[in-house]
Amino acid sequence: MKISSKTTREQLAAIIVKKLAEHKIDAVLVGGSVVSIYTNNKYVSDDLDFISPADHSRIVKAMSELGFKSAGKDFVHDDTNYTVEFPTGPLAIGDDLPVVPTGSLKVSGVTIKMFSPTQSVMDRLTWFYFSNDRQCLDQAVMIAQQQPVSLEDVEHWSQRENQLEKYHVFLKRLEQ
């Protein structure tokens, strides 16, 4: 599959995961793109964030083979408006470390590892809990409105994070 202006977020993620796998690099899709996928683009993200334990120089090599160039913390490609970033790991949600992603998406025969809807809600709530990021609260609500989410798991995790008060803010927003 060739990258073009018509390549969807999901297709691009599959192209990247496939190329990384050729280099024996494991990566997990996280962040706003996962929110976009789970909300059917009710929330739109123009970047793809992958967490990978691989050495950054190996990632750069794989991404350059796809035509991506480094631009600060991002990778950019002339034929797509999506940017790609590999934030520093490890894969964590709040104080839960390490996290095993339990979500996936299959695109053109490629399995993209990503957070499950429940994990994605917790990931977004992490930013609300500790940085008071209201946009991430909105994203958590959007996911929970459109996907099956274990509110019991989110509540137990919130309790471990000592954030039950903000968890109740999330629940109140979810009920509106």
C-alpha cells in the first residue's frame, strides 16, 4: 500500500506497523488517534503516536524507508497531512506500569496493537487527573459513549490513582 493524500489514519497505521515489523520493531498505537478510531472521528487527531521499546535510530531507519523525515519530535511525509510521533515509553497508564495493550485493529491483514476502549478512557483520564486537561476529559467521555467500556475497571484504576473525586466528574459528564 502506497502513502497518499487519500490514505486513512488506519491505513497509515497499518503501513507503519508492517514496516516496523520488517525491522523487528514492536509498537503500540496510543493517544488521540486511538480516540479518533473509537469515536468514528467525532474527535479528530492528525497525528499517530506509537510507543515502542526499540532504539530510536532503528525507528528512524524504518520510517525513512516509508518516505518519512524527522521534523523535531515528529515524522512527516510529503504525501500525507498526518504526522507520526514515537513518545518515550514505557507503555503506562498513570502509575500502572507496564501496561499490556488489550485492543487491536486489523487493517489490510495487518494487526495494529492499541489500547482497548477501557484502557483508552483511562489513558485520557490520566491527563485530566494530573494535568487538568479538559479536552482529554471530553475524549474519555466520547469513547465511553460510543464503545463498551468497563466503568468498574476505570473506577478501580481511579481509586489506585487516588483520583476518585475526578472520576466522579467523569461519570457526571458521561451521564449528561
